[in-house]
Amino acid sequence: MTNNLRNALYAILTLTVLTVFSCAKMGSPDGGWYDETPPKIIGSVPEDKSVNVKSQKIIINFNEYIQIDNPSQNVVISPPQLETPEITGQGKRIIVKMNDSLKANTTYTIDFSDAITDNNESNPLGNYTYSFSTGEHIDTLEVAGYVLNAQDFEPISGTMVGLYSNLSDTAFTTQPMLRVAKTDSRGKFIIKGIAPGSYHIYALQDADNNFYFNQKSEQIAFNKDVIVPTFKPDIRKDTIWRDSLRIDSIASVPYTHFLPDDIVLLAFTEVQTNRYLIKTERAEPDRFTLYFSNGCDQIPVIKGLNFNDKDAFITESSEKNDTVTYWLRDTTLVNQDTLRMEVQYLVSDSIGMLVNQTDTLEMLAKVSYEKRLKNAEKEREEWEKEQEKAKKKGKDYQTVMPVAALEPEYGVQSEPDPDQNIIITMPTPLAKIDTACIHLYSKHDTLWYNSPFVLREKAGKHRTYELLGEWRQGIEYSLEIDTMAFTDIYGKTSNPLKKGFKVKTEDSYATIYMSITGMADTTIVAQLLDSSDKVVKESVTTNGTAMFFYVKPATYYMRMFIDSNKNGIWDTGEYAKGMQAETTYYYPESIECKAKWDLNLTWDPKRRSLEKQKPGVITKQKPDKEKTIKSRNAERAKSKGIAYTGN
């Protein structure tokens, strides 16, 4: 072997070793540069934006190995596919097999969103949409907007948004959507590949994947406006970064601006009108409950089959009679493990009419009477051991085990607000209240005096009572309840209670006066919200000024709704009647309250677009973190003290 040949072979061997060594260290903490280049599309079959396509199989090729994140959820094909398409990532390609027959003269879009990344460093390709046409041309118009929950303006993520060229109201309930998109974590949608024309737009949480509204449980949104897609040339400002901290320049980039791009759909779920029995439950031996999908004026009629049902129950029903609880008056029935009964109730038939239905039911106690007796005996034995220990140590002890007492929940705060009453909640229905055993005293100077009060049932709340007094700011009170003030239907009586409290003074609070413009002669319910978006106080007004008194120092937020039917609560919509949910608005700023402050604020609810109204700090549906290239090479170069100009 000549020297020249030997040197050449040595050089080739050295280069090969160095190349292998370099590749082995690529992307490792101590190796070469990280891969920060997103995958590139090097071709597809058929080609992107092809026309006269007949194939139902699409292959998209990349320059490197790729992965696709949850294609069944993240990839949307339009027009919608009734037969689920097959979407797979295989090495350096994505294969899409469409199982529906292709429609003639139709533009198809396959929106991958940001689901495609490389296999090595998860560098995202970015939002990518592949399209083709079965006809002679590609439709390229787009419309965009947001879907929000109609009541609380939470962004609706992952809901379907679609267009109909058929402008009949019945299209949404009988035909699949024409073109579709899904909302992202911000509630935003972009429907692509639209032909020129006029459309209605809808949102649908499609429970049965048929792409039209046919179940009342499906959340929907609709807009009576006719959507006419269009476009115009426009300029946007793009920021070019030198590195992760420094801006290199601001570029003016021409682009096609598709309109409308500010559609806001307010989603709601209709009231369930079909009535059927959902379930029965006897969670505790002293009561059983029937749960219905919807209420009606009549409560079910119970006929005992293995017990006497005469005067056997105290009935508690929800406001709409969709939940009905039967308390057993007689302890004999409480101790009976199985109650067989005939239940007659109203249900909806096939055309929605209420008809009688009779079922034979068995209500089984979750814990048998025998097991309860054993548990009671075990408690007695443990009590006797404790008393025996106390006796041996010379401490006070009892010889008779006390009977279990009735344990009301007393909502007495040590420093209540001047407009706050005392709430008393009972664990079981009461047989008797002895108001002579209830005393309220107020302290003036150093003396205590009887203070007037009223005890009444709280409207709409079973086993809940309000104690109303003449609460005076800065005054000390003492609520004293004697033994046996309350007796339940099983003979249990309440223990004595003594609770002192002092009503706060006006100096401890703020007052808010909110002037709502453009809402005169309209019934408005304004709601003061805490940082969890929960209602703290409400103010009902017809003159456009909402007033909130005794507001504790804190940071608040506010929303309002137009109470169209003046029932004091927010009501949902109904598509068949063309009725939207009651209109809601959010005050876009936080409201800082401090003691002794009087805040006079003005609010124009229509000044800011709806998707920008709800403050981000109380928005529960947070945007997903945007997939970006990690840009670790600049940090790596900085740590090694070398210049980095890119891969």
C-alpha cells in the first residue's frame, strides 16, 4: 500500500469517526447544538391545493421524523366526516384516509392546528392546513371569532363551529354542517375553505357526532345574522427577534385579511323538558330520594307494598320538582331495610306529552339495621370504657349514656355585617320549635336588654331558618338558646347554645355606586364577584344605577344580565323559539374597595367587544401554552462564552 493511499484511508477513517461522534452527541447537554429547526413539508400526494382530486388517501411527506398529537381531537376535516377518518403519523409522513365518499366540486381542508412536531426536540411545525378540491378550483375564504359561555363568558374549548348555506332555521336540526372548525383553549375558531355566498353560523358540542343539533343536552350557540365572507389586503406588524431578549426589527408584512373575524357566539344548554326518572337513592335509612330529568307540577304518589304509607312521609321537593325526598316519619320504617312500593309519576311520551307511569321499586338501606345495631353497641362499649377510666382516676363520670342530640348548624359569625341575618340549618325535619327557649340580648352601655327578633323559614330552603334582628352597628349581641328549643320528628332535641357577636360599624366597609349607561328602563341584575367569579352581592335596578352597601375591603369584579322576564335569575335560551339566553356583560376592570370608601363608577357594557370583557384573572379556562421552539442553543452558547448565530 502506498503512502498516499494509506494517508487517504486514514483521513476517511478519521472523518467518519468524528462524524459519528458528533452525531452521537447531537442535542445532548455536553454535545453539539440542539435541533431547533421545525419539520418541513417536502411534498404531498395529492399536492397541497390540488384540484380535480379523486383519491381519498392523502400522504404528506416531511424532511425528518415527525409525531402528531392526538389527531382524533386536534385535526379537523371540513366538510365534516360522518365516518371517522384515519389519521396516522408514520416515520417521516402523515397518512390521512377519508372513509366518507368525496363530494363533487367541493373544497376539503384538513386543519392540523399545531399538532405536528418533530420527533427529536418536539419543534412545532406551526398551524398548518392542507387543502384540495374535487372540482376545478379551491375555495379560500375564511371567517373567525370566539365561542363563550353565555352566562359567565368562559371560553368554550373544543366545541364545533359550523356554517350552513341553507338559511332555514330547520337546517341546524336536520342537516350536517357544511364547513366546520373547532375552538381552541381561548374559544377561538377559524373556518377555512369557504366559497363565496351567504351563511348562518352555529356552535355545537356534538354529543353523537352527527354534526347537527338533535339533543337538548348538547350545548349550542346561534346567530341570526347572515354571514357574508369577504377579504381585503392589509398590513400587519411582525416583530423580528435577535434573540430571546432583544428585538431586531419590526417588519410590515402585507397579507390577506379575511372578514368577518370578530364573530362572537354565546353558548348555552337548553332546559331539559323531557321528563324521565334518572335514579332512586336511599343513602340514609331515614329517607329516600327520586331524581328526575325535569320537573312538573305533580310530585310522585307512593303506595307502600310492605308497609303502611298513610302519613308515612314528610316530603321535600326542589323548586322544579325534579328532585323529591321522602323522610320517613316512623322509626319502624327507618329500621326496615327494604321498602317495597308502587310509585306513580309523570313522564314524557314520544311526542313530549306528560303521561302517567307506574313502577314497582325497592328502596334498600345502604347500611343494614343489623349493622347499625352492631355499630351502636360498639359505640356504647367504647363509651363505657371511657367512663370506667374516668372513674378509676377519680374524675367525673357518667352512668347513663346520653341520648344523641339534634345538632343544628348555627350560622353565627363573631362580626357579622349589618345586613346579615343568622341562618340555622337543621339536619332533619322538625316537629316543634319553642321560640320561648330562644333569646336575643343586646348590650347598651354595660347593661343587657331583650332584643326583638323574628324566626322564619328561609324561602326555597328546606330545614333552613332565618333569625332576623334589629341589627345596630357597633352593638354587642348574645344569642342564647335553651335545651329543647328544637325537636325533630324522631324526638331528638337540641342542646343549649350561647353565642356572642358584635355587628361591624359602617366605617369597616366600602360602598359602590355603579352607573350603567344605555340601560334605563331595563331590569338589570348586577352581581359583585370575588376573585373566584362567585357572586358576593346582587343589586336589582331599573334606573341604570346598581348600589352595593357594606362591601368588605377586597378586590372585586362585576357582571350584569338583563332580566328579561323579571324573575331575578339568569335564564337560558331555546333554539326552537329563536330565543337567546339572557344577555350578560362583564365589567372589564377590577374594583378595589377599602374601608370608608364610596366608589362612584360608570360602565358602558357595549363599549368593549364581548370576548375582551371578562378579566383574565377570574377566567377559569386559561389558554394552553403555545407550542414554540425552545431556543436552547443561545443559552448554551452563552454558558460556553461563544457566539451563536443560529443552526
